[in-house]
Amino acid sequence: FYEPTRLARRNRERRTLRMSLYNKVLILLLCLAIHLASMLIVLKHRGDAKSISVTTNRDDFQPKVLLRQSDLIPPRANKVVRLVFLGDTHGRHDQIPLPLPDGDVLFHLGDSANRGNLSNVQSFAKWIKMNSFKERIVIDGNQDHDYNNSHVNYMNEFDGIARVLRDDVIQVIGGQLTVAGASWNSCETDNYTAVRHRLKQWDDNRVDLLLSHIHPYVQGGGKGWRGSQELAKLVQDFGIPLHCFGHIHYSRGVYQLGLTTMVNVASTWDQPVVIDYSPSRKRVEMIHCPIPNEYLETRLGRNSHLQQFIK
């Protein structure tokens, strides 16, 4: 009786020892697998970080910004597209010195008319047709409408001359630049649902530039930058690198909000704004946005966000 019992106990101990060894091996293999998986995740994140640093803005990056009237437009750098902006001309387009700076695309961001004057729009359409840009894009502003008849569409005057963007997204410069444009109706109602819907369709090819007539809300930007919070949220939600607008004439200038460069291009002093943009890096490289020196000095005393661009 004793011997079989002792033998059975030894067999149990051996089985227990073998199971213990098996468990230790399994635990060791599991730990190795977890360690390898962690290493792969770290390496992948490092690779993603490298690609992001090449293709997008960096937190510490700021474009070269030229705000003084004495500043000359620098030569175009390699691998950038040059964009020329006008806005809020209000029938005064013939006072803008010609020729306009050379560029790939000419933009007008609303209010080519003054107080709903259709002849202003008709004259402006003929004027931009004379300028030798291969591509032209316009959006409507609050004064580009018949105040007495909402069924009259002033933007028809640009047929065959410029692309009119109303809550739409297009590509220009042979697909190098993806541009979204908000209609005045979206701006007026502060409802950008239509624009959001179109932007979601371009997730695989992030939009480079958002155009609107109205300005966004930027905390710390001063009185002229306290616009639409919904518009500011739209820009941030989709990570749009460049947002250009007008409407508030006296707030022409530049604001860097995180990775987004915001530019008020209102043609208050009859000079266009010129922007060099890198499609590969998804960031603005240079902005030429001249402001009269006496007015600029006054604004520098009130708006600290411009001081960072003044050398």
C-alpha cells in the first residue's frame, strides 16, 4: 500500500513540475511577444513622426511674413505654388496697380460690388479676365447680391472667367492644391454643414486652403478677429493649413493659430496679398501682406500677434 502511494505522489510532483516549467515557458514567450509588439509600435510611431515632420507644419514653424510697404516680394522658392489674393475691392479694382504680381492662381474673396451694385461685378469680371492668370477663383461676399431681388445671381457674371466656389472643394494647379470655398449664405447663417460635408469627402487628400468672406474668431487677435467661432472650429477640426478671408478691412494681416496660418486679405490699400505655399509640406512659406507704416505701427501697439512677424 505504501509504495504505490509514494509512487503516485512522485508522479504528481513530476507532472506538477512539468506543468510549472510549461507555464514558465509560456509566460516567457508571452512576455517576449508583448515586448516585440511594443518595439514595433514604437518604431512605427517614430516613422510616423518622421513623415509628419516632413509633410506638415511644425509647432515652432512660422512662415516668413512681410508686412511693411517697403518690403519687396521675394523670388519664388523651389517647390512652392504662388497664390495672389484680392478681396473687398468694392468697385475700386481699377485703382489696383497693374500688372498684378505673377502667380499660379488669382483669388477674390468677396465684395467685388459696393452695396449690391451689379455694374461693379461686371466691371471686375472684365478686369480680372485681362490679367494673365491661368486659373481664377472667386467667392461671394455680403455685398455681391441684389438687395431687392434675391433671385438675381451676380456670380453668373464670372462664367467662363473664374471658378465660383459655394460650399465646394476643387483642385487647381494640376492637382497640387486642394481648395474649399464657403458661400456667403453659410457665412451669414454661421452654418457650415455643407462645407463640412464636402470636406469629409476629401479626407484622403487633406484640403490645403479654405476661403471665406467672413473672418474666424481668434482669441487674442483683437477686435477685428472676433468673428465666427464655428468657422474657427471648422478650420481646426479639419487641420486646414491655410485660411484666407476678408470682410473686416482694417484687420488685414496675419495670425498663426497652431498649425493654421490665417490671413485677412482685404485689399484696403489697393495691394494684393501674395502667399507662397508648399503642397508637399502642407504649410505656408511666405506671406507678402503690406500695411501702411503709420497704420501698422498703431496696430502693433494694440495687437501683439503682429509683433512676432516684425523683425
